[in-house]
Amino acid sequence: MEILKTENLKKYYGEGETCVKALDGINFSVQQGEFVSIVGTSGSGKSTLLNMLGGLDRPTSGKVFVDGKNIFSLKEEALTIFRRRKIGFVFQSYNLVPVLNVYENIVLPIELDGNRADKKFVDSVIDALGLEKKIYALPSQLSGGQQQRVAIARALASKPAILLADEPTGNLDSVTSTDVLGLLKVTGERFGQTMVMITHNEEIAQMADRIVRIEDGKIMTPDVPQKDRPLAETVKETVNALHKGGDFHA
């Protein structure tokens, strides 16, 4: 089932000779439960694309469908509500509220929407991410890897149609990055979550089911599977260990 789709998506800045085509006719789709990496160098348009997929910015033209809904047909308030209910975000800066503990940070978006969190589901996410002993801790009492796991839990807690990750390991060391990537993949598989991750790192992208490359605002190749490279094997080992209840460093 197609959960995410773009149609001739464009984002232009300026006019005439000074026009910058950040996105120049993007067409691609993501199936439910799929994990896709969008790879590109700085200035390639990948961050602009993620903002469009998440409804954080409006395109010059084109459409984005999330769970069958053309999100840019919605007015701003309705789009905000749709985004909060259907789209989960994980950024490299974590964006945790410093005065709230781990559990409060995780359920905050749900409560802002006027709903009660599904405690059983939230607890299962917390358990899957190894945060059960940290639920009363403040963000300042956590390591970078632990803060990112809280951000992942918060994104999953509302059961979004898609989860968008923007360089989710950008602020982490290599060992912690591998563990967080493994956790992201394991929790995605466990909860049947559709995920789209952008990165400039070719090796990090390998953990996805599919790689989409973007350059100068255009998708250059369709699907580029990447396997049998060092990081891919390391992540695979981490994922296997996590499935078996092994230890991790993050």
C-alpha cells in the first residue's frame, strides 16, 4: 500500500536569472512499512524535500500525499493538526523540552492534540528503546544517544503514518550512531512503521530498504540497494543483537 507520494513537486526561490530551483519536479513514492533513505550532498535539496514531505513548508507547485491525503489542500490550522496526528519527526537536535521528564516529552504531542496517550503502546515503545529506567529523568540527565532515543519514542508514540528523520545521528559519535540506527530499524520493524531518512552519509544510508539519490533538486536514480559494506554489516549485527535482547551503548 502506498503511504507517501509526491507529484511533480517543485520549490523555487526568486525569479528569472536569480531563480534557485531547490526542488525541480520530484516524483517518488513510499510503500507502507518501507524504510527509505534520501541521500544527497549539502545543497542538493534533501532537507527542502523533507520539509515538504512533512508539511513544514509549502511547495511552489506539485502535490504531496500522506495516507491518501493531499496535505497542501489543507488550510494551515488543519495541516498543523494533520501533521501532528499523521507525521512523526526525528531531528538531529532532539528538540526535547528541558523542564519535562522523558515520559512527559514522549506523550507531549499527543496531549497537545487533546488526546490521551495509549499507555500500553507507549510503554511498549519505551521498552523497545531501552528507556524504561529513564522515564523520570530530565533531558539534561541523559546522554546524546539517550536523548535521541527519547526523540524516536516521541515520534512513534502517536502511531504516525510516516516517520521522517533528518540526519538523526548527526550529533552522535560513531558507536552511538550505530546503536541508534539499529534501534531505529528494530522499532520500525516491530511497529510496522514507514520511515524516510535523509542523510549526506552514504554508509548510514545503507541500513534502509531503498536509497533515493537527489542532486540539484532532482531525483537522479530510482532504487539503489546498498549491501555488504562495513557499516551495513555493523548495523546488521546491532539489529540482530537487539532482536535477541543484547546490550547497546547509546
